[in-house]
Amino acid sequence: MKLAHPSVATLASLAGLMIGAACSCDRKPTPTPQPVPTPQAAPSPSGGSAAESEPVKQPTHDERLGKPDLVAENADADLKSSKVVGLLETPHLAGTSLVWCSTMQLAWNAMEVGLGEPVEVTPAGAASGYQSAAASTDDLDSGSYVALGGFGRDGILDAIKTQLKDKFGGAASPSMLPAVIPPDDLFAYAYLFKALEFAEPFARLPEGMRFGSAPVGGFGLWPSGLIENRSKIASQIDVRHYASPEDWTVQLTTKDAADMLVVARREPGATLAETVAAIVASMKPGDAPLRFLNEDTLRVPLMNFDVTRNYGELVGLTVVGTKGGGTIAMAKQNIRLRLDEKGAILKSEAAIGVTSAMPQPVTPKVMVCDGPFMLLLMRKDAPQPYFAAWIESPELLVKR
């Protein structure tokens, strides 16, 4: 389906997403006078042993993200012009913002591994996209995610908790882990966290900007003699494609050399996947980026949202694999994003619970959303992103 008006696509590559799926410094020890040698604590950077100094507690992922400007605990009911989707192949709807993160797909993949592939789904319609989707852990670096699935009897809950602690050093902020998983139930979980920070913060728009007719907060760079470190900020802007004010692709350099944060405008394709592919294709590897000149202008809206969706269309499906099966009783995803002049931070979780209990009746909800720009998060060496947001309305933007 082709929309009648141009849309903005913001591609942001963040390589650290959190997904829920059922799915030191070594130094020589100080010699001890004791007759029986005992291990000594390594000296701290300030002198003395580590035991003598207070350990520095790193902030949790939730603490780094701070308080969101928009919270939607039930996206289907709470958002009126935006939609959280589990598949990139979702068709665009005029006036609808689409937000996608790969954690839901990672949770589904972890569920299939836990059940034992191949997995049969009945009825297959609502799940066919997940069974054929290309999104996987190959799109991420190993240190940015946890994705596991298994039965309660096999200790899947402890396995998930251990990986979260080992990979994120106690900083992970999971919210979808149950207290107990029954022995014969399967739980799939995925957690993703990514922080892409600009070496030189961009300028915050003092009067904000307009998104359509709505006043919103924003950041960027524009002709002005009052912006400090303008040349350093400009060096972080690679114009990968420019045809007109409605057709351009910009890559913003962050401290993470392996990830990309991309902002783009263009006419959307029929689906979110087609629009993503077109924007990625506009960044031709062999083409040198255009310089951002003193006369050029870049303005990007601020985003700071926390949205959760229950995938009612998956609840009640029967799934059977070589290791067991049952009924999907819960399918849920959370996406927390903050984008401002300092960079982008993304945290996402997804969880799928499979039980042999009879499913509860679910009343499907139909929502239509809107928005003209996209945010993608992806690895530089990945063929597709792990996060995408097509914004056609100001709802997900920080209001002034």
C-alpha cells in the first residue's frame, strides 16, 4: 500500500537490546606474613585493598534511562495513533506510527528451541510471520542480549537470571520474570540493552520544533554562531543520501563504532520492512558520505517512551515440538527508548509462556496509529535492524 504523502524514517542502530524469551583488574597479591597463605584482595586504584574501599555500584539500566515522558502499559488500548508490532512485515497505515524491536522475535525463536524444532502451531495464521522472519541474534553483539527458552523442570528461570547477571554485571532491570515456573510449563524470554552515546552532545533546540502542527522538543545542528563546538558536532553527521528535504538519510556517529544511529525521511513502502530495506539500501557502502556544511540544518524530535504490548493474537495458539507442547498463555513485550542530544538508549524485554492449561478467551483489539519518521537500531554488519519505529504522529514524541 502506498501512502499519498511523504513520511519521515528515523533509523537508529543501537546494539544493546534487552529481550525476554521463553526464551577486575588482576594484580599480583600482596605477600602475607601468615604461615598459611590466604588469598589477598587486589589493590584498588586508589591504594589499599578492594575490601578496604567501597565498591562503585554501576547504575541499573532503568536508572540510566530515567523517567519516561510517555508510559503505555497496554499499548493497544493506551496509544491512539501509534502501534507496537512484532513483525517488520507489518503494513503501513496512513497516520500510524509503528514501533518494532527484535526482542519479540528472539523470544519466539527461543520458544521454538525450548519446545524442540520443528514446532507446529495451530491455527498457524497469526504465527506464520514469526516462523519465517529473518530477525535473529545474528543482528546483535553477544554482550547486548539474553535469549533463552526451556521448561520449568530444567531450571530455565535460574538460567535466565544467571545470564542476565553475567552479561550485564547486575545492571539488568528485568520486569517480566515470574517468581516460579511450573515444571511442565515452558518459558521463553529475551532481554536487550543498547546505549549509543554521542562523543559531543548535539544542541538542544531552545524553542523546540514542529512535528506537523504539534510543538515538540528537539535537537540537532543548524546555522548559528552561538553553538559551542559546532565543528565537532558536525563531524558526527554523515549525510549518506540527500535528494530533497523529504528524501534523505543521515548516519550519526556515536562512541560505539560497531553500531549505527540513522535518521531518515522518505516515502514509505507498503510495509515497515520495505521502508527499512529502502533506507538501508540508500547507505551504499562504496559511496563517501556528503559533508555537513555550515549552511546545513538537521533537526530531530526527542523521544522518551516506555510502551508495553500484550500480543493477544498469539495467546491461545497450540504449539507442539519434539520436546513437548501446550498452549500459549502469555505473550508480552516492553520497549523503552530515550533519544536526545546525548544519544540513544534502548531497553527491551519480551516473554512467552506456554502451558497445558486451557486458554482464557481474548477479545482482540484493533488500533490504527500514525507517524512520518522512523527510528532503526542495527548493527553495521547486520542486514536488518533490531529496532524500528515509523512515526507519523507526535504521540511518542516529548511534548513541550
